[in-house]
Amino acid sequence: MARFEYDLIVIGAGIGGLATASFAAGLGKRVLLVEKERIGGSCTLKTCMPTKSLIRSGVMANVLQRAKDYGLTYQLDHYNADGVFPYINRVIADVNSIDTPESFNAIGINTAFGSAQFIDRHHVLVGSRKYSADRFIIATGSRPASIGIPGTDIPGCLDVESLFRLKTLPATMVVIGGGPAGVELGLALRLLGQEVTILEVADSILFREDREIVQCLVDHVKKLGLKIITGCKVKELQQHESQVRITITDSDGTLRDIVSDAVLMTIGRTPNIEGLNLEKAGVEYTGKGITVNRHLQTTQPNIFACGDVTGLSQNASMVEKQSLAAANNAIVPVFKTRQNFEHMVSVIFTEPPLARAGLTEEEAAARFGKRIKIYRYDYRNLRRAKMERQDYGMAKIICRTNGKIIGVHIWGERAEELAHEMQLLKATGKPLHFLHSVSHAYPTFAEGVLKRLGDMAYVDRMAGNLFVRLGLKLLPGFKNNLKAIKAKL
Ligand SMILES: Cc1cc2nc3c(=O)[nH]c(=O)nc-3n(C[C@H](O)[C@H](O)[C@H](O)COP(=O)(O)OP(=O)(O)OC[C@H]3O[C@@H](n4cnc5c(N)ncnc54)[C@H](O)[C@@H]3O)c2cc1C
Ligand SMILES: NC(=O)c1ccc[n+]([C@@H]2O[C@H](COP(=O)([O-])OP(=O)(O)OC[C@H]3O[C@@H](n4cnc5c(N)ncnc54)[C@H](O)[C@@H]3O)[C@@H](O)[C@H]2O)c1
């Protein structure tokens, strides 16, 4: 007779919970997955899927308006976006339809619904039922953070969750917070024809990203009519007839009001810790999240935590990677895995998107000084982009002097896909010039952007080649080859 009912209880059925529960069940463990709302977590139900769907609607609206760029004319006498929220709800329902308790039961994962509360380090209460397990993984995620200013409780003040409960789009929107959520949502609403202003306290939106690339994006979205005010402080929100009055202090200290139909708060996330009774289990936490060591173990050795609730990873692919390490360490402790975010790709789904892997120029310079080499490719030179009337964007690859890639930043059409080929080179330690010898189909964005960057690095490498440095003559064929590549660039 086993000492505990389960080998592992996972609390929270978002990306982190689903990844860890599946890992453990795959190894034949008895697993219980506890969820207080619906299986799927915030990524499917409240964050990634709804935001990306809203962006899709915005992109489609933009394409319709630009139809004449592609030689098409039609009468657009009435533009109506009332179907956008129902479309988003259909996407969520579609995506979520595979996440049923039955589908998890079929792979050996039992499910229980209700809020889990620790009784001690081996027992939790879910509703009135007590469950026991040898090990636990806490993956309870996060929720929108709130801000300590007066007026955030008025009806027109929304967060990323209440936004998607609206029936229609507000005509004017002020977004507080210019991080990934604020910029994605603000731009999507702008593309759908709303008047949008982003208010950011820092001196730039997306301040964690490469400065030069962000500047390219800012110049572009401003041309699309998105208003951005940086370096400002929000003082208070007030109801103003049926609208909201937002009082801000500008970067020069001037106090002023902006009036808008609604306000959207995107100022970060708060970990879901309350109600878990972590004290009873001996699990420590701070305001940033549950405290874990590099093996994702909490201060109680049989309890692990992963995902947004740790405050260490707030991106679905990082959460998945971290969660697999947590599951491995909880289930197979003899082969301990450290959490490792070294080779991650992230994408901010603006239009066009901004993809990133590795260090920004600022971070690379701080770490390696002048021992870096930067390659840039401007989408204006790209035939495929010209044909698609999308000839704006910038790819910037940061290398060590030996060609090894340490930073990838692509803002432009297909960036979210292109970044992965660069990421493969980066993760496998191949130098950028390696791409010169890899054939790419023409006319693709990969050939235009990535192959060209590889060609640039190759030319550089050849110019610094031992032959040249020794003053030896290059064979004429070789010289012509270099000339031809340079002409193409
Ligand atoms: C607007 C927005 C857009 C985003 N878009 C992207 C994107 O495009 N790509 C990307 O990679 N990342 C994106 N993210 C980040 C991503 O949503 C999160 O990193 C990810 O969903 C976190 O997964 P998780 O499993 O840690 O938590 P969650 O998905 O939040 O899951 C936690 C689960 O635990 C449950 N729970 C909480 N407390 C209890 C309890 N006491 N008992 C039982 N169950 C409980 C919750 O109901 C929830 O289902 C976005 C974030 C935001 C805010
Ligand atoms: N595509 C993606 O992967 C994606 C998309 C959206 C969000 N996310 C993740 O979800 C999490 C939450 O995103 P987020 O953008 O809400 O948080 P964030 O912490 O990344 O950005 C919040 C922004 O709000 C600003 N801010 C904070 N308080 C403010 C105030 N009082 N006034 C004005 N500005 C203020 C901050 O300076 C920051 O720029 C992040 O970890 C983010 O990476 C990922």
C-alpha cells in the first residue's frame, strides 16, 4: 500500500501545470492535476490566444484598408468591428476544446477542480476533499498587477482580462504601461481604427529590448497613428461623464488631463500565491513569487514551483522549459536539471513582429566591450518585401569577433519565424558566416534577410582571412566570388 494517494500533485493547469503533469504521467507516475477555474490556464484563456487573435483582427483590418496597394479597389462604405470579441471567444473555445478532463484521464492524469490549499507538506484540501502526495509542483501562474493610484476601480478601467469581456471596442483607449502587453494590445486596437495612447513611465516603450530596433518600431507605429507618451507618471483616474479622465505628469513636470472612453492597465503581473496556505507547507515566497533554487525546488524539498508564480519566467516558452526542468527534478531527482534560459526566443507580436534571442547591443557591449561585430539588414533592400508592400523592418545580428551569434533582433515581416533559424545557429554555436554556404529558396524572406546577413559575415571573414593578412594574392576566381557577393548585398 503506497504511503500517499499520488506520486505528484500539480496545482494549476496552465502551460506549467500541463507540461509537468504530462511529463510525470509519461513516466508512469500517479498524477493529480488541480485547477480552480478551467484547464488551459491564462495563455489559452486570457493572455496569448486572445491577444494574438485581437492582433489578427487588427492586421486583417489593416490589409483591407491597404487593398489598393495590391491593385484592388472596392467600396468600403461601413466598417464594423462588432464581431471581433465573438471571434476571439470562438478561437479560445476552439483551442480549449482539446483540454478536457477526459483527454487528461486518457493519458493517466486525474483532475480535480477547486482552489488547492496546503494543510501540510504532503496534503492539500480541494473543496472538502483532502488529497495526499509524495511531491508537489505549484504552477498557479499570475494575474494582472494593480497600481496604487486613485480611480482604478471605476468601470472604464480595464485590464487584459476584463478587456476581453467587452462586447464592443471603445473608440478611444489609453493604455497604461508600454511593455509587451501594452504595445501588442495598443497597436492591435489602433489597427482596428481606435484612437490609442500608450503611457509609459520609463523613457522608452519596450525598454528591455534592443534600443535601435525599438526605435525602428516606434517610428513605424507612430506613422500608423499610435500615440506614445514616455517618461510620464499617472496621478489619478476619474469618471468624466461616460468617459475616464486620466491625470498625468509629463516628463517635464507639467500636469495634464487626457480623456478617453476606457483605460487599459498593462503594468505587469502579480503571482497567484494567496489562498495556497504556503506557510502550512513551509514554502517561502516574496512579493515577486515563490522562492525557488536553480533546480526549481522551494524551501520545502518535496515541493517545486514553476512558471509565472516564480516570477522568473513570464513567457509561455520559458515557462514550458522551466516546468520540464521542475518535473524532471521532482520525479527523477538523481538526474537534476538546472533551469536555463540561455537559448530562448521571444516574440512581441506587433505588426510586423519583433523577435529576439540573446543579448541586446547594450548588454553585449557591457559584457564584451568592443569585441563584438554587428550586422544589419534593412528590409528596404528586400525584393520579396517590396513585392508584398511590406518593405520596412530591420534585422540586427550581434556576433562575437569569431562570428558566434550572441544576439538576434528582427523587427519586420515574418520575424517571428526567421528568428528561429538564427536561434538554431546560436544554440548550436555555429558562426553567422555559416549561412553563406546554406542554400535558401528565392524569393523568400529567409533568403533575403538571413542568407544576406550570412553573406556579409562571410565577406568580412574572407577580408580578414590569413591569405589577405599575409599579403598573399587571392586567386582571381575567389576575388570575383567576393566581388559578386558584395554587389548582391
Ligand atoms: C497579455 C499577455 C499576452 C501574452 N502573450 C504571450 C505570448 O504571445 N507568448 C508567450 O510566450 N507568452 C505570452 N504571455 C505570457 C504567458 O501568458 C504566461 O507566461 C503563461 O501563460 C504562464 O503560464 P503558467 O502555467 O505559469 O500560469 P497560468 O497559465 O496562469 O496557469 C495557472 C493556473 O493555475 C490556476 N490556479 C491558480 N491558483 C490556483 C489554486 N490555488 N488552485 C488551483 N489552481 C489554481 C489558474 O486558474 C490557472 O489556470 C502573455 C502574457 C500576457 C499578460
Ligand atoms: N508576446 C509575448 O511573449 C508577451 C506578450 C505580452 C506579455 N508578455 C509577458 O507578460 C508579462 C506581463 O506583460 P506586461 O507588458 O503587462 O508587463 P511588463 O512588466 O513587461 O511591462 C509593464 C510596463 O509598464 C510600465 N509601467 C509600470 N507601472 C507603470 C505606471 N504606473 N505608469 C506607466 N507605465 C508603467 C513598466 O515600465 C513596463 O514598461 C511580461 O512578463 C511579458 O513579457 C509576453
